[in-house]
Amino acid sequence: MAKFLDKLIGSGKKAKSEAEDYEELDLSEFEEGFKGEPTIMFIRVAELSGLDVLPQLKKQIYEGNVVFIDVTPAKHDKLLFDRAIKDMKQVVNDVHGDIALVKEDQVIVTPRGVRIDRQKLK
């Protein structure tokens, strides 16, 4: 009964904040297990800041990598944004990949054999 009342009205102890519950993970111990294994695909993160980054983005897709592109800087320049999306769609058609807008400012581009499911998991 006392535990129930403590939960209901509190026990006077401060609950731990989320920051206190946070525990930093050292991922190096997990990465060591993958050394020497061949890599088939990378997931790359990029920012569309101008037309000068398009060749590198295209290269990544042609090499078979998945690319997440932050298009926030290009959203202010409609011509840049439209040109970049047109070029990415051409690459997707060339490699039989997929492209989708995620949220309002992120585009994901995938290579052959990788499809984007447009329905959210529930």
C-alpha cells in the first residue's frame, strides 16, 4: 500500500531526469567485429549546398551507395533544387534505384535493388 501511495503522491525523492539516465555507448567494441569484412554498400549523408556537389552525389549512387541528402540550403533557390532533383531522378533511372522526399528537407536516393517503402511503420 505504501508503494502505491508513493507513486500516487510521490515519496519526496526527485525522479531522475532523462539526462541523468543517459548513458554514452562506446561503439568501438562493436566496430572491431566488422574489421576485415567486405563492405557491399555505404549509407552516405550529404548536403545540397550547390551544383558543385552533384557530381559527387551521382558518383555515390553509381557506386551502389544509399545517399541521404539534406536539401535545406537548396530550398531557397528553386532553380538549384529543381535541377538537382532532376539530375538525381536521371541517375535513379539509370541504375534502377529509387528516390523519395523524406520530411520537407531530406531526400533519400537508393541504388539498384533497394526500394523505399513509403508507408510508415506503426
